[in-house]
Amino acid sequence: MKKYIQIRNELTVYLIYLQLMTSLTPKKYGGISNKTIRTSLIETSDFLNNAAEDEMINKGPILITHLQKTIDWYKKTFPPKAPLEQIAEELNNIYLENKDVYLQGLVYGWLQNIMDCSKMGFPEDLPFHARIGLGHHAGFGSVEEEFLLRDAFFMLALAEEAYKNMHTYSKYWKESNKPNDPELANRLFGTANQNVATYSRLSILSFFSFVEAFVNSVGHDFSLRNKDILSPKEIEILHGTKKGRYLSLVSKIEKFPSIIRQDKKITLILSDPKQIREPFKTFIKNIKEIRDSSVHYSPKKEAIWRKPDDWLNKAKSTSKLCLEISLKFWMACYPDRKYPQYLNGLDYDKHINLARKRLKLQDKIKNKIE
């Protein structure tokens, strides 16, 4: 019985470890989405669950030897930082706590704690709480602020296209020999005007949301990676609260760097109006006011009604301002690091070009189904 238990336990650990590693591997490289690999794991699992004691003792070691080659390759490529038994136990607990793990992915920080992830192809500065895809999503990582940034630029690209279409149609209307139909013209131009305003306004809101998500993410990432050396007060602030009350975005931008920086210097002063410098002055005064009026409108707040030219110009200036704010905040926290690589270095041209390509792909989809 003792030998049976020993073989069964070893095979269980190997199977769970291989399930993890093949789930992290894209299909084309032999991941769990590959039918042959998946079938092999299922057969091993069936043997583990159904084999009698004699069969386990006789065939188990042969199966372990067969699996050992793959185990050794993964261990060499992604050296473990913990015993396989510990990895298997922790992963099993994750599966028990989260039935949707293949949909939601695994926390990147957990993976970094148990193995060397340097060859997975993810940016070095990917946040602790980022999610790493499994199975069909293997090879991909995701974090909330990236989604918001993509949303913001996509809305900006839509606003640009709507503005272009409005002027193209205006030219067509003026040059065409069609009977004058002012009622139709008013409806079309009114819709085009509204589209520019809608996309621009949503773009501004998304850029503001991105800045807030990015600041929160930087604080959360640092608190998770340094929880053993931070004070409870510092952790509370990095989680966005102080004495149980939520901190404003402006307060977080000011306070986080002094906790994260090694020299603990306060480099961004935003609580004293006399010491606020650009671009933060414009961000706080103009962009935040537009965001607040759009979310909590009242006649006393910033006007929502604007001409399409004004809305598009405001959206473009907001996009550049929010990236500048985010970069300055990042460098205030990490003066010796590169710009955040997991967000393409917050490079404006890269992001707007990605959004425009996405828009073209959307048009291709539309053309296919029409």
C-alpha cells in the first residue's frame, strides 16, 4: 500500500504540473488545446483515477518515466521556484476556488512566484495582478487599464472617421445635382454631428478612466510585490483609501510615488493649487471638469453641448494630455525604468495606429456580412 500511495502521489503531482504548463503553452507549440496533448493528459488522468493497486504499482513507474521527459523540458525552460508538490497543491486550490479559471486566466504574480516566466514573452513590467491566458487563450495576457486605453483610442478613431464622413457627405451634397431636400439634409447632418460628439465624449471619458485605472494598477502592483516590507498604512494608501475613506485620483497621483520611490521623495505636488504644474493643472481643471459634467451633469458644470470641431479637438488634446499625465506619474514612481512596456511605452502613434487598424478590420467584417 505504501508503494502504491507513493507512485500515485508522484503521478498526481506530475499530471497537475503538466496540466498547468501545457495550459500555458499555445496550441501550435504542443499546448493543451492540441488534441494529441489533451488526449494524453485525459488518458493519464483516467489511469490515475481508475487503476487498481497492482496496475498502479506495475504501470505507474513506466508512465512516470514517460512523462519525465516532458517535465524536464518544462523545468529547464521555465525553472520552478518552488517544489512541484507545492505548485500542484496551490494550483489545485486555485481550481477549487475558481471554476472559471480557463476563462479568466491565472494571476501573473502567482506564476512569477512559482517559476521563471522570462521566456513566456510577456513584458517585464506586466503588473502582478495581470491575467495570463490558458488553453485557447495561451500566450496572451490582459490587464484592465490596457482594455480602457484601447477603448479610448478606438473611440477617438471612430470620432475621426465620423468627422471625416460628415465633411465628405457635406461636399457630396453641395456638388450633387439631386433635388434639394432640406429635411433629409438636416437629419443626416444632425446625425453626423451627433456621432462626432458622442464618440469624442466617450473617448474623453475612456481616457480619464484609463488614467485612474493605470494609477490604481501601479499602486496595487507595488503593494502586492512588496507587502512584506510595507506598513499597513502604506498598503492602505496604495489600495486607494486612507482611514477607511476613498482617496481622490489627484491624491493618489501625489501620494503613490512617495511610497514607491526608493528615495521616498514627493515629486508631484497637487494638493496645493499654487504649486500645481502643467500638464496636471490642465488635467485637473479642464479634463476632469468635462468628465464630471458628463457623469454627474448639472447646468452649473462644464457644457456638454459643443460643436463637432470642438468635441474632436478636445478629444485629441485629451488623448495626448492623458498619456503625458500617465508617463509623468510612471516616471515619478520609477525614475530609473523605461516607459511601461506592457502598454507599448504609452506611445501615442502606436496606439492610434492600432485603433485605426481595428476600425478597418471592423469595416471588413461589416462588408462580409452585408
